[in-house]
Amino acid sequence: MTTSTTMTRSTHHLVHFVRSRRVSQTILGLIAALFFTSTWALTNEPVWPDRPVRLVVPYPGGGMADVAARILGQRLATLWRQQVVVDNKPGAGGTIGSSSVAHAAPDGYTLLIVFDTHAATPYLYKLDYDPVVDLSPIALVAKSPMMLVVSNNFAANNLAELLQFAKDRPSTLNFVTVGPGSPSRMMLELLKSATGINVTVVPYRGGGPAMVDLISGQVDAMIASVATVAPHIKNGRLKVLAVTSEKRSSLAPNVPAMSETIPGFGTDAWVGLMGPAKMPSALVVKINKDINQVLKSPDVKAILVNNGMDATPTTPEGLDQWIHHEMARWSKVIAEQNVTLN
């Protein structure tokens, strides 16, 4: 074998080795690129939340929505390791605060606590947002039956007697309400629609003065939240005739449901969480999952019950369906009963 032949073979081996190395390096390079690209995507994807989250409550402090927001906010702050600020923005039946969220950036840092009045406001107020199109449903938080209560000196001791009183004496039964789109007013209108009774609506600007006059007997009846009336029922200052829920409530199992007297009647106050439209679906799913985790906690359930509410973990789709159901109900009642802001 000649020297040139040996050199040629060596050269071929070297070229093959170099080419093999280059191919191997190319493959390794591609694998590394894919690995680091994936790692970058995972490590550089923004961690949410990385700053405080604002829960807008478009109602005054102390009500059902506000209480639920503060219970939820406290637990979410612990879970998220970020401050959760409850921001009360009341006014115009909750539409001012709701509008601010509808026009906020869809990044999850501005969220909205909605009350059951959310489903009635489109038919009572002129809005600068669409409550369905401009807001993303995230989670149903809690439900609560309302209670029909009367002053102690009122003749009726059950719902049937109250309805008979109203039918025998049209427009003489004085029913307290707090605002045209409030739960107390809307559930009264639903009761009127279901039974045909004619009552005198006595509007108040706040629940405090209304409760004082109801206890004193200056007005006859009111539909109010469990948390609002429970202390007065316990102290014997008010009589409870029924709960508005379809079935008896675990919060007050000895109180009859209205459906026991009015077949098919049933409605609850409720609290939900929404965000601006066009929030990333993955973020909506994450927030929903975290809220449901909080709501399934035994101590949170107990705190809600102590405040007259039952936890109702559900999906974003579940809240969306519920809102559409409620909007259909209240649009019909408002039209039938000619409810206005006046």
C-alpha cells in the first residue's frame, strides 16, 4: 500500500468523521435549541399574578357582595401571594363599577364582583357597556335565599295569610324596597307577577332606615337577605314567613319555601366573579380553579354560612348560563310589572 493510498483513506475517514460530527452537532444543536426554547417559554412566561389584584365591588360596603368579596379576597391573597384589594365603587345600581371593569385591560388584574342585580340593570339603566359581551364570566361564588319578613304587629303569620290580606285589601300592604333594581324590589315584583297581588311599594335609600321602620311597624313587610334579618328574627323583633328559594334552605331549614304556597316559585340572591372581555382563556381557567379551591375549603364554607350564604363552585360556562337564565327572568318581570327607575 502506497503512502498516497494510505493518506487518501485517512483523508476519507477524517472527512467522514468530520461530517458525522457535523451531523451529530447539528442534531444536538436542534435538540438543544428546542430544549432551551421550551425552557425559555416556561421560565419567561409571566407568572400571574406578579402584582396586586383589584376586586371591584360596585356596591356599598357591608352588603352580601362586599362580604363575599372580602372573604374571597383574603383567601386568594394567601393563595396567590399577592395583595388582593377590595375596591368599592357604588352607584347607579352597580353600573359605575361594572363599567370601569368592562373598560379595563383584560389581564386579570382588575376583576368584578357581581350581584344578582347585574342581571336586571340592562333593562333599567342606560349602559355604556354590554354586560354579556364586555365582561368575561369566571366563577359563581355564592347563593343565598332572601327572607320575607313582617313586623311583629302585622296580622299574617305565614305566606298564605299575607297573600290573602293583600287580595282582600288591595294596595294597603306596605312593602319596603331598597332601590328599583335591588333584590328586595325585584323579588317583590316577581312575587306580584306570580300571585297577582297589588301592594304599595315604599322605597328607601338604605337598608338601615328601612329596617328601623319595619321593626317599629311603620311599614308592613320586606324581602331581605338572611344576614340582614336573621339577628332581628332571633331577637323576636321580626316574623319570618318564608324564604324565596325553590326549596327550604339549609341556612333556615324550619322556614317554609315560598314554593310550598306558590308552586314553581323560586329565586336566590347570588354573587359571581367576572373580568373584562377577551381575557386569555387559560387565565380564566386558572382563576376559576383557584376560586373553587377556596370555596371548597371547609372553613370558608362555614364563614359564608355564618354570613347567610352557601358556596357555589362552578365553571365559567356555568356562571355564563346562570346569568343568561337570570337576565331572561328579570327582563320578563320588569316588562310585565312596568318597573322603572322612577
